Amino acid sequence: MRATAWMGKDKVKVVTVPDPTIMNARDAIVRVTRTAICGSDLHLYHGYVPAMRKGDILGHEFVGEVVEVGPQVRNLRRGDRVVVPFPIACGHCNSCQRGLYSVCENSNPNARAAEKIMGYSPAAIFGYSHLLGGYAGGQAEYVRVPFADVGPQKLPDDVTDDQAVMLADVFPTGFMGAEMCDITSGDVVAVWGAGPVGLLAAASASLLGAARVIVIDRYPYRLRLAATHAGAETINYEDTDVRDALNEMTAGRGPDACIDAVGLEGHHGNAGVYAYDRAKQATRTETERPFALRQAILACRNGGVVSVIGAYGGMVDKFPMGAFMNRSLTMRTGQCHVQRYTRPLLERIRRGEIDPSFVVSHHMKLKDAPKGYRIFQKKQDECSKVVLTV
């Protein structure tokens, strides 16, 4: 089969690899019809996630058709159209029983390596380094899906592939980011980052009843998407001091909740701080550029909530712990527990409450994946999200 493989820093290639096979009684094989390039794939692309190996198959957002199931998979049949959540979860461990699928205790065969960096291992993730399991990803013609009796969600005919592939990661992640804010009537929610996750976090905050949503980014076309599809007010941080603007927009109080949808490769307008983070990250003495996180903590109102859904991989420098502790802030975070959200968000799509495919700007063939990575990474041609047809 053909698949998108990581070939080193800033390089991917579509290669021919062996077809996947059933390896466990709870496996399924899915023929991929749509797959997408995620913003967190760019962290792999840039070489910031450890334990990548040349030839690793990328991709954790995909939908397709079941072509084979193991003998213990009784909820799926050949021909079923499914979306597959990006965390791989067993469904039976203590974490899964609590609905915390992204910290499944059984799915990562390389848990010891992850524990050395994170203390405890999270769940495995499709196509996301050997630190998180080494499983082949879904930017391919076929993919092996472990624990297929837990993850895949069957899709009705009235939901398109473009809508469905958003349920693999970015829509549930954005929704969870908004849900963690405990939004009540009258709340002001600020979102750092207008990539697909940030846009869907903003749209979800509106859906959950926020009175005002403010989105912070530097790309005018992404800010237009936020205004059009999430009803958001916008701040271009290259033109405006963000904290001053947020204080002015909230009578000096600050937003009730702040969502960091940026993560470890944050960019910002403060040249000195950016140079500091960039230099430390380049020398691997710091794994993150956490400017958005720092700013969210400092901007949030006293007693407010900071929700972190941007991906981080290791140690954060210059964390404003004094402001965080003394101002009674609450932080909530986590890789999304997608299995918890796929069915209810699927129903929201079917009821017409939201169409998450508004974030898609480009459709390409699988063979064009290297081009897709380049234009997404460089934000060329007003690229907000690339979907690959297989």
C-alpha cells in the first residue's frame, strides 16, 4: 500500500509499505477514504517530538471502511463506514472506565520510555512516535486499528467524510477545551490560536453558551474564519498588545476563561521572549515555546479557568507560577478523550447545530501529502486544514 512516511526533520514522503494485517483478536483493518494533516503533526514534521524513526507512517485523523475484523470484534462488520479516534484505548482499564481514554493504561507498549519523560505514560496514539506506541498512522491506504471494539464510531449516510474526519481529533479536542471552561451565561472566553482546534474551540464555546468569544492569532484569514463561523471578536497580536486589548474588552477584569490552543510551537510578537524560547528549543534545553500559555495565565481574570488543549511534549520554562497560584486560577488540560465525545458530537452535526468542516481549506490526493505538509506549515494559499483523499 501507499503511505505518508516521516523521513527526517521537515521531510515526508509517500512510500510503498506492506499492507497491515490482523495481529490481535480485537483488531480491525480499515481502508482509509479520508485522512487529514493535523497541527500536531507539524510537531513531528519539525522534529520536536522524540522517538521518531525514518519511515514511520504518520496520521491520526482518518475515516474509512472496515475490511476485516478480528474474532473478538463484534460491534463492527465488513463494509461499516467509521471514524477512528486518535487515542488508542483498551476500554477496560481504570482510566478507560472513568472515561479518560487518552490516558489508557494498556495501549502503549512503550510506556516505560514515556514514563521517563512524563512520569506516567499516556495512551498510544496513531502515527505519533515510538514514545506513544509506534503504531502506524492513518495517512495511508489501510490502517490496523487495535481495540476496534472500543474506538471506531459507525457513521450514518447523512454525515460527510469531511465532517466525520473532524471527529477523529480536532472537533472533540476543541469541544473538550471549551467544556473544561465550565461556561455559564455571560462568560467571556478567549482562545489563543485560530488553527483548526482553536477555531472549533471558539465555535464550541459559543455553542455552550458563552456571551462573547475572543480569538487571538496573527493570520487575517484565520481570524476571518473565527468571526464568520464562531461569531468571535478577534485580536491580531502583531497589531495589538493582547493583554491591553483583553483588559479593555472586559472592563479591566480579563476573560472568565482562557483556552490555549497553540501548544509547543507558539509564535508571538515579543521579539525578545520569542528569541529566548526559540534558542532554548533549538538547542533542546527547552522543549516548548509556551508564550500563549504564559499569556493566557496572566490575562485570565482572578479565579478564572485556563484550559490547555495545545499539545506540549516536555518541560516548560519560565512558568508564571506566582500569578497562577496567587490569583486562584484553575488549569484543566489533557489530550482529548475522543471516545467520550464522538457520539454526542456526531448528533450535534446531524441536528445542524454545527458543521466542523468549515475549517477545511484544501483537498488533495494522498500522493500530494508532502505538498500538503509544506503549505500547511507555511500557511500558504490561506491554508487552514488539509484533507487527503485516499
